[in-house]
Amino acid sequence: MTPWTPPPYADPTTFTEHDITLDAAALPVPGTLSLPNSEHRVGVVLLTGGGPFDRDETSGPNKPMKDLAWGLATRSIAVLRFDKPTANRPEAMAEPGYTMTAEYVPHGIAAVRALADHVDQVFLVGHSMGGKIAPKIAAEEPLAAGLVIMAGDTQPMHHACVRVVRYLADAGDVPPETVEVFQRQAAVVDSPDLSVDTPSTDLPLGAPASFWLDQRTYDPVATAAKLDLPILVLQGGRDYQVTVADDLPAWRDGLPDATITVLDADNHLFFAGTGPSTMADYRTPGHLDPDAVSAIADWLP
């Protein structure tokens, strides 16, 4: 596998990194604090996407959240990123009782409080599911000064699963019969009979019923709309997972005061390219689009 190398816009001589531990919900996780050598008054906590991701959101040869952390730190913005409790433990995401809320919120709050010791203002920057849950963390932690939502999904996740699998089947990346499987599983999530006792084998992605019940009760747009905070929404134009057509309209309609920026060339990882995005994008070495780094850095106070 091609080793990760720093993106051209990152200068590691301009900041220092320190290992930290976030202890929340009796589950300590390791993290990294990037502190600029220059004066820094603003910091961001990075929230990775759905899946057993480490602090860098390592995906094949790519580390998009490390790209972002180094790019922002180079621009005098402090950054704290951390491993999710399920990092490198995909089996934990199938355990009974697992929920998005439990995985993100306690450590997200702990991260905001830890970074607040080093800066005047702390912003949450969440990617994908991390962007979806960021409003909930901000609603529970008053130290959060604002949100950056990168490809945050608003379409019900089980419906999005069907749409994404259909896209991948049309592209030849998954067998066509997979679509029918996901349709059947999504119908179980929609059913009023869904309960904690519903077998995970009947549900999308093998996630337990507790996960899908938690998803059904959370509206990221409505939660964000209640916050009296500045919000930046970033969306990739080539993203087939969280899309301009299926997810962005809810942010536009629900957050009329938010700054919304579409980077037309970017896929779900905010890597720039041309043509339809496919699963091969995740196996191809690349770096976070410098325009995404600039959009965040220039928006922050």
C-alpha cells in the first residue's frame, strides 16, 4: 500500500503534535492535539465519518482527516482529532446497544472541553456521520462556538443505503441482487414493529436495532436549527453517498442563515476529480482538496 505523505498545503514545521487521551463514558480513546507555533485563538475538533475509523479517518491509502488537521494547523488553527471508540474494532458496531449517539457524543464533548484549554473558541468539524451528529454535540456542550458540516447526511440513513447500493450496482461495483436485500432491510427499519429484539441480520449493514432506533429519533437539521451558532455546510458535487440532490436541500431549507458551499469536483472524501465517483476512489491515493481546507480556514473567525 502506498504510504501517506503530507499534502502540499501542509507544513509540519509550523506546528507541533501531542498525544492525548480522552476519557469519556468509561472508554478512554487516544487522540492527537496539533498546536500551531504561531498565535492561535481558534481551534477545531474533528469528527470522523461512520465506521470504525481512527483519528485520521484512514481509508485505504488515504487519511483525509490528517490532511485536514495538518492543513488547518499550518494556517494557525489548533486541531484535536481522536480515535472513535470502535476504531479498528468493527465488531463493536454490531454489539447490542450500539448507537451513533453513544459512539460520538461523550467523546465529542470531552474533546471540545480539552481543546478549550488551549484556545478561545472551539468549533466542531464533522465529516459524513460526524457532520450529522455535530449539531447534537453542540446542543449538549455550550463551549462549542460553531459547526462545520462536511457531507452531513439528512436523508434517513436506511433509505440512503438503498440509493447508494443501487448506484453501485449500476456501476457494476456490487451484485444487482444486493439492492433487493437492502430494500427489504430498509422496510424493517421503517416498520412500527422494529424493536430492540429485531435481529441485526434483518437490518442494513448488520447494525443492531438499537442503532436504527437511535437514527429514527434524531433529526440533524432540526437540531442544528435550534442552535444560535454559525454553521458552514460543505458538500462535494461528485459525492454519491451524501448528495447535492438528496441531502443538501434539507440543510438549505432548514438553515437559511448558514453558509453553504458546494465544491463541484469533490467526492465524499472531498478529494477532487472528474467523472462519476466510484468505489475505486477510496483505493486511489490522494489528498483532501485544498479548496475544502481554505473554505473552512477562511470561514473560521
